[in-house]
Amino acid sequence: MASGEPETSDDPPPASGGTPPSPEAAHREADHEVLATDFGVLDLVRASLRTYRKYPARVAVPAAVVFGTSAVVDSYGLRTLDTKKSTPLIVLAVVVLGLTSIGETFYAGLLDRLVGTTERGHPPPPVTHVLRTLPYVRLIVADLLLTAITAALSFFFVVPGVVAFTLFALVGPLINLEDHGILAAFGRSFSLVRRRFAMTLGVVTLPILIEHEVLDLVAEATHDSHLVVIFTASALTGAVIGSFVGLLEVFMAERLTTAYPPEGPPRGWRATLRPHRRRVSPPPEASTVR
């Protein structure tokens, strides 16, 4: 070719505004696409262990804060009820006890925002960005709603409550992953989980039930202890057990949403004070396009 002619290439140009993904990232993305349609329990366990080892602080610290705080609030509410001092205090205690149900769904949504994109080879977003943009209201309301549905169906028989919890178990990650409103996230979770119900029951629901039993045992053992002891014991339990269960829930949602993409844009009641953009994988270091 003459030196004066510009060289041409059949390769597509790199995406503007960033650096092309590394070969390792591209390989991880391809593996994720394959696993999304043909994945098993061991795939989810490996992904969870891999993420826990690589980002221990991002996984364990939020779990310690969420579950430790929930245990302290629960203990305070029960102690207030035991005193029976006045009607306002009893009402406050009941409200406080209701807030202790904010746990697994909220944590799973937060965890997905913190580390969910790492399985695709993308770097995790800054923690400050996550805390600033997390859809707190939607996650909290969805958590309370799921707790209410499960409790109502389990009042007479356990099985309906377990079935309902399993079908709606992915609500937290889905609110973050696909930016659904609360009711739409419940519908989306139902449509995804019914395709892999047995796996979701074994990978998400049963570990969560075991986690709750362990947390209840810790709560009983530390019921009369100082609040600092209660927080520490429940925080350690959450960091060790709750965080791993949350990762299983996140990667189950990641695999299913990739295997069965949504048919349209996010929809439903958002229950948030301001619009929230659909979660996308964070790009590499942005470069100025000239």
C-alpha cells in the first residue's frame, strides 16, 4: 500500500467515550451470557464466592450495618413493649418492630448496585455514587410489602408463604437491575422465578430461612445484653451468612434477567421522590472525545 493512502480495517471502531473492554472483560462477558441460559447451583455458588473474595468490604460491611441495626431496633422495640409504660410508647414499639423487617430485600438491592456488574468484567461503581443514587424508598416499601404478603399467607399454613416468598424473592435486585416500580418488580420476579422455581427455592429461599433462624438464635442469646453486644453479634452473623445469601440472590437475578430480557421499558409505580435512571454497567475511565 502506498505510504500516502490511509490504512483501512475491517474491525469496528472502539466505542466513543471510553476504552475498549480488555480481553479478560470480554471473556467474562461471554461466559456470563452462556451461563445466563445454562447455569446451575454451583455456578451461582462460585460466582458468589469469587465476588466475596474479591470485594469483601463491599459485601460484608453493608450486611453488618443492615443486620446489626435491624437487631438493635428489634431489641429496642421488644424492650419498649415489655415496659408497657404508655400507649404512645407501645405504638412506637410496634412501628419500630415493623421496621426491623427491612433487611434481606433492601440489602440485596444495595448489594446488586455495589457488586452486581463485576461478573460482567466491569469495575464496581464508587460507593458514594451508589449511596447517592440507590432507590431507598422503593426498596424499603418493597421489603415491607413482601414481608406483609409472606406473613399473611403463612398465618394458617407455612407452604403458601414459602411459595409466595420464593416467587417474589428477586424483587430487591430487580428494582435496581431494571429500574422497575414496586408492583412491576413483583410481577417481573414472578415471571422470572416461575421458570426456575425449584432452583430459586433451593438457592434463595432455603438459605434465607436458615439465615433467619440463625439470626433468631443470636437474638435470643443476646436479648438481655447491651445494645452494643446485640449489634456486634448480629452484624457478624450478617457479614458471614447474610452477605453470602444476598450474593446468591443477586446473581440469580442477574442470570435470569440476562436469559429472559424484559419485553419493554421499566414500568409501574416507582414510589420515589425523583426519577431514577435504569441501571447500566459502569463504563471504564471516560476519555474526552474530540
